[in-house]
Amino acid sequence: MASTAADAARRIGIRLAALAQDGLTFAPTDYDLDRYRQVGQLAADLLAVLGAVQPPAALETLDVGWFGLDSLPPLSLGRVNDRQLQRALAHHRDPALATEFD
């Protein structure tokens, strides 16, 4: 980062910090839209100076959707497995089922 970019980033950071600090006690309302616009613009300015805008990572979620149980993508087996999904659906369909502990 060039000296001019570092100076610009420092100045923007100081303005962001001051705006955030003022916002803790001096915002006219909890939803001060002008303050949000200022923070958004300063953040955009900072990204432009730093050149920190990157394309999304390969594993970043870019979309959401629903899958049928028979057409699920590969599961993260460290977090959930097929049996757990089947049991959760069974309990959703029949709330009277007894609680299961593993």
C-alpha cells in the first residue's frame, strides 16, 4: 500500500471511529439513517483506497434453496448425517413423537 493510500486509509479510519463513537451516545434515534449512510460511504471509500474488494471465495454461499431428502447435496458429516435429517423430518411431521437422545 502506497504512502498516500495508507494516509487516506488512516484518515477514513479516524472518521469511521469518530462516527461510531458519537453514535454510541449522540444519535438522535436508534435508526439514524444518515449515520448509516455515512458509515456505508466511508466503508466503501476505505475499500476503494485499499483495493480490498475480492471475488467471493470458492466455498462462499452464493444462493439458497430447498432440496428434497432424495436430492440432497453431499452432507457435512461432521455436522449432520442422513439419519439425523430423517429423524428431524419425522418429528416435524409428528410433534407427538418422543424426544430422542443420542
